[in-house]
Amino acid sequence: MTIKVILIFLGLLPFGTCNSQMPTYTIDPNFNTEELFRDVWPVFDLLTLADGRYLVGGAFSNYGVSPVSGFGMIFSNGSWDSSFQSPAVTPIKMIPQVDGYVYAYITGYSKLLLNGLSWGPNGGDYWSEFNAGGTHSPYNVARTWDIYQMENSDLILCGAITTDTLQPELFRGITRIHADGTIDPTFPIIDIAPNNSSGAVRAIFPAPDGSWYISGSFTAINGHETNHVAKLTSDFYIDTTFISPFMYDGPVNYTEDIILVDNQSRVWVSGYDMRLLENPNDTIQLCRLLPDGNLDTSFPLIKLSSVYPAEWMTPKPNLAVYANELEAYPGNYIIYGSFSHYNDTLQPCIAVVNDAGVIQDHFFQGQGATKLIPYADDVFIYPAVYMIKQLNNGELLIGGAFSEFMGETHYSVVKLKQGFVGVQEAELELDIKIYPNPVIDVLRITSNNTKIKSGVIYNALGQKVDSFSIEHPENHVDISGLKAGIYFVEIRLESGYVVVKKFVKG
């Protein structure tokens, strides 16, 4: 695979700029939710509505201090819309429909009317089956984690759900319901193992070719052994050609979950303690799989860590919860979750990387969610970012559990606008050459300027194997101690710009 030089021409040209600027994000000063969502519990999801408002969902309640609990409707500037009811529930995923909002919470699913009132008493008798675990439901729900709405408005539900009233202890990992909330009896059976309250499907993602990828706390789907990650055909039958490369470490939350299926059907997976079958003695937190389940060796194995003061409370697992390709800057992927460092580089809960997994510093300039003080008592808790929405104008809405973002006080929700930072002339920056390639003992790095600062060499698994500093336009780097194979050299410029090139050691 060709490694891309980290210059985002596609993102620059539409704005009429040339090679003296690079895209970045800055806080929008005209948007502020004040202390509306200030709480120890995070914002999990956010819907952008056609009228310019935003529906925010999560586990926040602020013990009665805030007028919102579980749901909060805000205007485009972040102020509270008091006309929307705020039921005391904790949605982890929300789906908009023409007459209301379907949402999942840990042990069930339900629906709100457009004004926030509960569907049951106010909307009629529909959704009685969908109101899983409730008084009117004949079905047993141990866990619910994800919802996906299909083009015909059917909903795919993921978790551990009983769909047969005669077998209340037989859980399905996925089921499908119609737009009125009734269960679709024609949906294929998807049994999970272990088939108990601990096993579950936690995420589902469609692929460009029509297939589906799922992840969760399972060792097998319909008898096909594939730990934590599996592939389904377009009609939801198990694809037995896909076998997960991961170890099974028990039904623990936050292990091996898909965070993105990209436009090449590559599967990005994160978890706080992932182990590969080929290397069970080491743990990683982020990797990428090919469509057949094999490890993508063009992407490094990443370690995410949380490095905070010892007196801070409630550590969260180090992992990424989701990733998205930046729509305005194709080829750049925004990764977010609960971590402070991406490998050894400070990236507070959010990072942008290129296709080779190399950080693109200019987007957030090493900043992000840096602290969480949920109440006015100066008790610090580890921060996290749990959702990002890309708006049509290129702006980002970011939600999670934080009280400070990019150095400014914002509680749990912040809006970022697009901007640019000045850099050295890009043509000069790009004029960096490495040779010979393949190379035996000495790698030469040349540039027509003196802006190169240092370099790091990684092997094909993303492990750092050497580093060097550069003080002159031309340098010789001794690589005689490296084994034969494929390597990446990350060349860092004084401006903070990074160029990555691949070479082969013979």
C-alpha cells in the first residue's frame, strides 16, 4: 500500500487556499450549553434536526441542579429549549423517525414523541413489543446496545434479546422490528455464544458491498467460532469465511468492538485489553482488519493510554469508542474515546490519523478533552469523548464527559468550526526524498531546506524500532541493525508537519 504524504490538498482546494495553510478546528464562541449537561455521566448521542435544533441524549442528570435529565433539546447556539419534555431515562443511541425518536437504553428500547412525551401513554398501543422488559412486553431483554435504521424504516436491534416467548432464556444477538415496533418473525435466527445474560452483540456496521460486521462479547455466531467480531452476509446469515484474529477474554464490556467500517470495507477495532491469537502475551487498544478478518499490516497496532494525576478519580478503560472519516478531508480519520495518549503522543481523548495510522497534528494541535470536573467541588475525573457529529457546513459537534475542551470551559458538548493554520510552503515541505529503496545499511534523507527536525522508524506492526535527529539538509541514517522487512519512517518538521514514507530493508 502506498503511504500518503500528510498534506490534505482535497481539503484545501475547495476553500480557495494554496499551499501556505492547513486545515484545523477551533471552538465556536457562539455556541455554549453553559452547565446544562454538567455531570459525571456523559453525553452519548446527539441528533441534528432539520429546524436547526439538536437533541442531546445521555446519562446526565446533575442531581436536580440541571433542568434536563437523560434528554435535552437545545437551539443552534446551545441554549435550552424548555418546550421539549425531558424524561428521566438514559439513552445510549437515538434514531429519529417522522413521528418521534426511538432510543436504546441498557436493558430495553422505547420511543418518544417529537415533543419528548413518552410514546406509550400518549402515542397509542404501538411499540408494546418494542418496549422490551416493560410491563406490556412478553420478551426478555438482558442487554441492548445498538440500533440501525434501514432504508425501509425497519430497525436492527443489537444486544441479548429473547424473540420467542416460549423460550425466554434463549437470547438472540440481533433481531429486526418494523417501524411500528413489532418484531419481524422472518428475520434469520442469530444465536450468540455464550447464550446468557453475559453474551451480547454490541455494535453493527454496514459495509459498502452490502455485508454487515458485528462485534460484542461472543465466541461464536450460529456455531461459527469467531471471537468478538463477525461478518454477516447482506441477508444477515453468518459468513463463515471471516474468522476473528482476537483472543476471547470473557464477556467483559469494552473489549474488541468495531468503531468503524470504512469505504474500503476495512474494519477498525478497539478495546481496552485486546489480544491477538498470534501474540497473546501483548495487549493493544486499536487495530484494523481486512474484509476477510486478517490483520491489516499496513496499519500499526496502537496502544492507547490514560496518563492523569494520581489523585484523579474513576479511571475509564483506555479505548476508542468510535472513528469516522472526516467528510471535508477524505483520507483522514478522527478517533475518539477515553485516552490521553495515542502510542506515546499526547492526544486528549481525540486524534486524527491518516490511512497509515500517523497522527495529523494540525487538526486539533494536540488538544482535546483535558479534564472533567462534574460538580463545583474540584474533584477531577478522567474525561472522555463519546460522540462526534459532522455538520453539513463542515463543523463538528462533540459530546462526552468533559468540563474543558481545547483549553476552554465547556461542559459535555462543544461545537468546533473549521479554520486554518499557517505552515511553511508546502512544495518545500514535500521535497523530501529517501533513498536507496530498497536499502541495505544506510538510508539517506534529503530535503532542499533545513526544516527537518527528527525522525522515527516503525516496523510493519507499528512498533518503534529506531529514532534519529536531523540537523542538516542531507543525512545518513544507519539502519544496519534492523532486520530485513518493510518499515515506515516518520519525518517530523520544525513546523510540526509530519511526512511518512515507506522503505524496504534488504
